[in-house]
Amino acid sequence: MLPLGVLTPDEPRPVLLMNTIWANRSQLHDDLTTVGGLRDFLGVPADEGDLRAFRELRQALRDLAGVLTEDTREIAQGRDLERAVAEVNRAARSAPQWPQLAVRDGELVRHKESEGSLADSERASIAAEAVELFTGESRVLLRACHAPGCVLYFVKDHPRREWCSPSCGNRVRAARHYRRNRGESPGPNGFS
Ligand SMILES: [Zn+2]
């Protein structure tokens, strides 16, 4: 298994969660099939209940990203907007959080306190970031990657960016090159 986030390490956390479903060649991979996988993703303790909750949140985020990007890829079909909205809202409430003041080296600093487990707190903050992502300026920059076979999303952070990752860009260029030079088509998913 590739290390988590290796294809799109710089995306915002809601997108990183969406992209724990990824494809390699014609095979789909899911980094969140075990509690261990979720722990690796979050970096905090987690249990079976957290795994179920994060998988539900991930599906909701992917559904909403699918709607926003008008995603026509096969993996993005069958999305349910109302259920997705309700799920993100539920996740955002899973751990109440509030800002607190502290004094550090004579300076006032702010930190966040939260009720609930660390995993709940991560889920609530990823959901809150998703609310920002889907309603703020970056919502028009969210993209589905249309490289052959890819199932990832990304935020188009510079005007010339077309693909989720350099590896998708390279694959698309290689497939074009192959077609031009051989007059043949590459494999069904563009992996030649
Ligand atoms: Zn891609």
C-alpha cells in the first residue's frame, strides 16, 4: 500500500479524506477498511465506531464534491445530496469545540478545546473545514481528476493545474504520446 496522501499530500483535510479511496491501474483501493488504517490517517486513537463514522463522512464528502464538480465519473454516480448534507452536519456536531485563551511566555495565545474523543474532535473539525470548502472561495476550484481511471479530487490551486498529481499528468501525457506514435490505443484505463 502506498503511504497515505502520497498522491495529493497538499490538499485540505476534507479532500485528503475523500482521497483515501484511490485507484492504481484498474484497481480501486480503500485506505480506510480497518481501524489501523483510520489511525494512520488521523494520527490519533480510533475504534470500530470511528471507522464507521469516518467512512460515512467520507461518502458524504465525495457525494458533495461529486455534485459541486458535476462529476461524471462512474464512481461518483448514485450520490444523495440530502443525506450527504445531513451527514456532514452530524459530523460537525460530533465534538463541541470552543476557543480558549492561554498565556505562553508572557504572550496571549489561543487554543481549541473540545469535548469527546480525539477521533470525534478530528471528525468535527474535518466536517467544519468541509463546510468552508463547499461554501467558501475554494468551492469553484474543486475538481474531479479526469485522468483515465483516477478517482481523486483536488483543489485547483494554480491556473494551469489540470490533474490531481504529477503522476496523473505524466500518465495522460504518456498515453497521448503512445497514441500519437503508435496509432494504437493504450489499455482500457489509459495505463499502457
Ligand atoms: Zn488523478
